[in-house]
Amino acid sequence: MPRLYDAHSPVAGFGMHPLTALARADQVGTLYGSFHRTSASMLFGAAILCGVMWEQEAPWVMATWVAAILANQAWRGMLVRAYRKAAPPIADAERWGAYWVAGSTLAGALWGAASVVMFPAQPSYQALFIVCQFGVILGGLSNTAVYKPSFFGFALAVLVPLIVRVAIEGDQVHLFTAGVLGVVLVFVLAFGLRVNGVLTQSLAMRYENVDLIRELQSQTNAALAARAAAETASLAKSQFLAAASHDLRQPLHAMGLFAAALASRVHDPGVTPLVASIRASVEALEHLFAELLDLSQLDAGALRAAPAAFPLRPLFLRLAADFGPQAQAAGLFFRVAPTRLAVVTDALLLERVLRNLLANAVRYPPAGGIVLGVRRRADRVRIDVIDTGIGIADADTTRVFEEFVQLAGAPRKHAGGRGMGLGLAIVRRLAALCGHEVELASAPGRGSRFSIAVPRAPALVRVCRSPRARRRMEGLSANTLSGRRVVVVDDDPAVVAAMQALFASWDAKATGGPDASLALATLADDEGGDDAVDLIVADLRLADGNSGIDAIGTLRERLGVDTPAIVVSGDTSAAAEREARDAEVRLLLKPVVAAALKDAAERAMSSRAMSSRVTADRA
């Protein structure tokens, strides 16, 4: 288990700032405390791989490999006992960390050796083999990312031999697969590095807060000043994570777009499972990252509720479109009760609450399904998310809403595992921000019902369109991206390249650059000229403090046309939403899901086309 150290203890062994050294020592303690999870992950992964390769490899080869895995874990077990017995001071933590890194790297090397020795000849078994290796990497990410040398030693030792072995096959498909694996390795290492840096900084701030609290207790005459300093330090931690969200979202945003573009292009049955595994891994990372940022925003006080009346039906339809396919892929049914009710609350925050509840419902039920429904309760409306999952014991119905709480019975059938235990804590805090309460009724083994009571609004007036207007809308609902030209303004070349690949998969052509001028230059170089742009997609926060909304204005002015536009951003603050709303452009938050980007692009062009037709009719 992680240990709290005295901020004034000697830390010469690390040769770094005292608070950073404390964080490193705590990380080493966490590694040794996770030995049982590490061993279970190693042995479970080895069992699965042997099962997959049973008919493809000689039993004595697999037995020898498993024996090496067991021997390494036995040695690491003795190391854990020695560590607990020694209870080393902070100055010795670096040395014990090096011992663990050696064992972690050796474990990765054994998996890497399996890629060389046991790589199957049949393409279908090769795909299964690669999926098994990525499963090991995901397990290693959760167990070793806390300590950077251990994570790098394990990940490189597993994936580099696998990439080389796949490339040795020499044909086009295997070379392409090796290239994809190399890109994924780079993104995994980059993300692990960023997460480790954020965790280290957060731990250092945690120890700083502990030191401030001790000073508060010893100096009663300065109690108010010390309390204010501690609260300021805690707020600074949350603001740090919120401010770093843009840099952390960028690689996830690009990775998600590349994965979506790759999925639409690859149809080889030997590669399709690999692509599906990559997309599942990206989705799991996006889910965990979104939870961390939601929590940081709540801690920093960056969210404010803006109640308004709106109908539930469009919200329910969006949720059905997003979670229905996920439920079906998990073997579950997903039903949404039809409703004409309207409510008064913050629509965005309510949607985030329901998405968190539905994500949990899809993640955990072993069988059965999920129902999203609504009931009238006098002047209120009770929205229910019901699942047939594992249920929650009475003793845990309060604790489950606390941060970083994971119930022991939660299965790991989802690509993201059991998450970080933040989903329901975020649900409770978002609901409280809106002035609502979340109720839980559950029976172990039968399922759970999460409910939120929202003030009921009068029935909203439906917008009636003439038959002629409906025909216009139907004509605009066709595929509006085929043959379209798109300009992307983003200061990250990887995002521009990902956008180009993704729009190309939708039969559209995209060009772009880091600012409006360079984007126009790439447009002028294109054979289509610079006067036929159908859509602009711009990052809200560009380099050197420039604004994507200003870039959109510049492009529209130079093109001489009020071109439809979308803004994407990693800035989740209310100020960013106001900027987009004032400019009358749609704001999408990074990382953007490919389906959401496509839908927003089609809506933007359809809306502008509809407006132009109405103006022409009136003329």
C-alpha cells in the first residue's frame, strides 16, 4: 500500500526536490503493494495465451515459457517480502525501485520472447495472439504506469519484439500491421509518460498539503491563514489538471480519429480484430481521462448550472444512438421508454449524469439488459436507469458514491476494466450542482435502479413544418459529406493528418494548417481552388494565443462566403462554451468521437443549406 512520509525526512537517495522524492517513494511502495494483482495478471494472461496456442505450439515450449513466468514471479515475491521486512527509508526507495524495474522488464521480455518463439503461422491465430499481447499491455498499464521506469521497461519489452516479428513476415498486410502497432506503441508510451507526470505532480502537491495541515495544527494563532493556504494548494492541484487538459486531450483526440479512419479502411479478417482491440483501448483511455477531467473541473469550481426548460425525447434519442450499439456488442438489450415530458434543469449536466450511469450499466451487467425510462411524480419527473447487473449490497449503497471506490464483485468484461471508481462520485456531484438528488435501489444478483428527480416543465410547443419544409429536410438528410471539401485549422500536425484520413474515409477531401493563412495556402495548392469550401473545422485554442473562431472569420472573409463551421477544443470551461455560442458555431470537446464529428459536420452543412434555400424562396 502507498505510504505517507514526513516531508522533512532525508531524501538524498533520489537527488531531487523533497516533495518530488516523496512522490517517487510512494510510487515505489505502490508497486510492491500491487504484487498480487501483477501476479494474477501475468498468470491469467499466460493461461489465455496457452489456450489460444494449444494446437499451434508444442506443449514443452509452452510449459518452458510458463515455468519461466512462474520463476520470475516467485523471485519478485521474495523481493516483496524482503521489501516489507526492510521497510526502507525514502533514501533507499530508488534502489528498491530499480529491483522492481528489473523484474518488470524481465516479465515483459518473457512476453516479448513468446512473440518470437510462439508466433503462429495462421493469420487468424496471429490476430488472437496480438490481441492477447495487447491485453497484457493494458494490464501492465494499470499496474506499472505509477512508476515510469517500470512502465517503459515492461511495455517496450513486450511490444518491440512483437512488432519486429510481425514485420519479418514481409507481406503488405503484416508490414501494415507492424506499422499500426508501432504507432500505437508511440501513443501508449506518450500517454503513460503524461499520466505519470500528472500523478507525480499531484502526489507532490498532496504532501505539500499534508505539511500545511501539520503547520496548521502546531500554530493555532495562524489557523485561518494555514487553512486558506491548504485550500489554495488543493485548488491549485485541480486547476493544474484542468489547465493541462488541452495538452493531455490532444494525443487522445488524434489517436481516436486515426483509429476510426483505420477501422473504416481495413476489411482483412486477419487484421479486423486487431483494429477493434485498438479502438476498444482508445475508448477505455478516453473514458478514464474524461472522468479525471470531470472531477478536476468540479474541484476547481469551473462548472456552473444553467437551468432551462427542454424536452427529454431528443436527449433520450441521442443516448439510445450512442449506447444501443455498445449494449448490443456486449450481448445486452437496451430499451428507451418513449416520453413527451419536459424538464427544467441544466441540459448539458443532466446528459453527463445519464451518460455516466449508462456507461456503468453497459460495463457491468453479465446478462440481461438496460432500460432508460421516466415517471411522473407530482411536479417532478423521475428519470430511471435500470440494469440487470450484479447489484449492490445494502452496506455499499452509500460508499459506492465516494471517489475511487471499486466494489470487489465488479467484473472486468469491459475493455477499460473496472475503471477508477469515479463515475458515480461524479454523478452525485453533478446532480448536486443542479440541485437534484440521486437515489439508488439495488438487490445483489438482480440489478440496480439509479434515479434522479428533476422539476417538471410545461409541455413544450412542437415545431410544425409544412410538407414542403419536411421534403427539404429529408433531402438534406442524405450523405452530405461525399465529395465535400473541408478546411482544418489546428496547430497539431497529427490532428490535421488524422482529420484528413477520417474525412477521406467518408469520401470527403480535407486540407489544413496551423492557422488561417497556411490553411488557405494548402487550399490554394489543391486542384479544386480556394473558392469551393463546404466546411471549416477549427481548434478553439491555437498557438500563440490565437483563436479558432477568429481563424474561421478570416477564412470566411477571404473566401467571400459564410461557410459552415465547427469548433473543437480541449478547453471545457464555461468561457469556451460562451465563445462558441456567441459566434453561433457548434463546439465539440476533445477527444471527439468520429460519429459525433460526422453528425456535427452534416448538421452544420444541412443547416446552412436550409437557411440558404429559405432565403431564396423568400426572394
